[in-house]
Amino acid sequence: MLIFFFVALGASVVGAVCGIGGGVIIKPVLDLLHLETVSAISFLSGCTVLSMSCYSVGKSLLAGEKSVSLDVGTPLAIGAAAGGLLGNQLFTLVRQMSNTPNRVGAVQAACLTAVTVGTLLYTLNRPRITTHNVQNKVACGVIGLTLGCMSSFLGIGGGPINLVVLYFFFSMDTKTAAANSLYIILFSQLCNLLTTLFAGSVPPFRWPVLALMVAGGLGGGILGRRLNRRMKGEAVERLFIALMAVIICISLFNTWRYSSC
């Protein structure tokens, strides 16, 4: 059972460093290990990411750090919270329409593969891509809504999608984007969890596993925040690129395995 703790810890360390939350690692890795149901993994992943982002964002705001752009980040976060509701409903709809849980897992894995490939291609070509600086709060809210819907449906908390959007639409550098991404993830995951609880749609899970993963998320948030402050932006970006390549391979395998079951 300790495997859950170490997966959550490792994913949260990298997630806090890169600003991807950790769900984009936890979800495909636990799908690969096949230790819980698809629905339980999505729920546990969301709780882990929430614990890590709570610590990271809370610590940053209490320390008076200016890395989070509240003027842009708050409309994005509110939009992401609303999008999380839509994504949760979309996941429920797909689950109800599917004959087996494996089909839901195949859809999620295939979508995650496509998103991760797009993210990797953008990151590799980023120096040659013209970026923008959106300031309109309605536009920010719509962008956040899309982010929240996608991340909630995939059960990844936002992760790489957030970073690409922050790079392209808001011209943020790597470390600033990471901080703002975690801020957005905090709102979307909190709203998603509350909706799941009030709707009574919490999937069956094991409480000891949840406790271990939340502990791993908090520990990862502490270690990841310290590493992020010491690492240069170029090193963070190299770590992010390597991580995307690994996730693509795992997601491709998960897509094949779930489809063939």
C-alpha cells in the first residue's frame, strides 16, 4: 500500500516544481498499476493534487510572493472552478454511457495522450511561437472554464494544459506560469471535490489509501516548493519536457490496454 504514498509524493514534488499539480502523473501511473478502479483513481488523484496545491499556494501568498498574478489568475481560477463542474458532469455522462469501466479509462487515456503530445510539441517550439497578453477578465474566465472542464474530465487537475495556456495567452515565463497554474488548480480541484461530495457521487475507495496519498501530496508540496525556488527556469522546463515524454508513453500503453480488455 505504500506505493500510493510514493507515487503521490513523487508526483507532487514534480508537480509543485513545474506547476502541473501532479495529477497528470498520478492518474496514468495508477492506471498502469491497476490498483484501483478508474473512478477511484480520478477521485484520489484530485484529493492529492488539492492537498499539494493548498500548501504551495497558501505558503506563497502568506510569504507575500508576487509570482501569482491575481488580476489574471483569479478570473482564470473562477472560470476553472466552473469548468470543473462541467468536466465532472461530462465524466459522469461518459461513465454512464460506457458498458465497462475500461472504456472510460480508454477514453481518458487517449485524450490525455493527445493533450500531452500537443503540450510537448508546443513547448519544444515555444521560442518560435508568438504569444499574447490577454487582460480582458471575461476572456480570462472563458479560458479558465475550458481549462477546468478538460482537467476535471481527465482527472489530472490541470497540469500541462494550464502551462501552455499561460505561456501562449499571457506571455508568462516558466516559473511564473508554474505558480499561477497551481493557483488555478487549487480553485478547480476544490470546487470539483465539493461538487462530488454534495452530489453523493464519491466512488468507492479505501480510506488508508486516501490518507497516504494526501500525506504524499503535502510532503511533495513542501519539497517541491523548496526545489522550485532553487532551480532555474531552464532546468524546470527541461524537467517538464522529459516528464511529458514519459507520460505520453504511459498513456499510449494505458489506451491500448483498456481498449483491449
